[in-house]
Amino acid sequence: MKLNIMRNLVVLTLFVLTSCLSAQDKTTFSEEGLADKMVALDGSTQTFGELIQQFKGKTVLIDIWASWCGDCLQSMPKLKEIQKENPEMVYLFLSVDKSKNAWKQGIKKHGIVGEHYFIPSGWNGPFNSSIDLDWIPRFIMVDSTGKIKLWKAKSSSSSKLKKAIKTN
């Protein structure tokens, strides 16, 4: 009995430590994430690494979203305010919609302005797995040097996001 309790305590401790380590903020994207393919509105493809590289020298706010996501759509009005107040930033929308058609219709229907890409590998693909995607919307901010300034915010009104923008 005592041995079982000790073993369970060790397993629980290892689980908690592993969970805490994986939840820590990161400053760069993984090789797998950078290599994942993204599709532009015109149908062209490029890796996420190529995509993010073209914005070097600018602050980029990444919004991972889908047209079917209620929380994503609720975040849009506040995000549009952020865009108005911070026009110098790049707004990169990465969609995990189920189809390219739904993605394109969502952009049009909701008047979403910015850079738009579809993630064909989906929710469990290399990019989303590399960022531990567990909820959308998901906001990530990349500074002008290409380093991740904000790893995870789940709302456009998040205090973490506000702070990252303010210190930009």
C-alpha cells in the first residue's frame, strides 16, 4: 500500500513538472512549425517560416481562428479596434477552418482585414502541434526581430495581449 502511494506521488509529480515545462512561453517557433505549409487566398503555398520571414522588421499579431468558432467571432470587434489603434502592425490570420471555401466565406462575411492564410494540415498539423494549440482564437505576437513576444492569449481583450501591444 505504502509503495503504491509513493509510486502514485512520483507519477503525479512528474506529470505536473512536465505540464508546467510544456506550458512555458517560447521565444521562437519550432522547426516543425516553421516547415508547415500555409495556403494564401490566391492558392499559392509557402511554409510558415517563409511567411513570417517576409514580415521581419514589423510587429506581427497572429490570430489563429475559424469561421465556425463563436469565441473567434466574438473577439473580432475588439481586434478591429486594435487594428485601428495600431495600424503599423501586421495582422496575420491563420485559419483552421474545415475547408478553404468556408475560410474564404468567413473572411468576406465578417470583413476581416489583414494577411490571410489557411492551414491545410489542420488542428493537429505540425504548426498547431508545435504551438500546443488547445483553443481558438489563439493570439501570438512576434516582435520586429522575429522573436515571439506573446506566446498565448485566448482573447483579443486579454490583459496579456494588451500589455504586449502597449510595450511594443
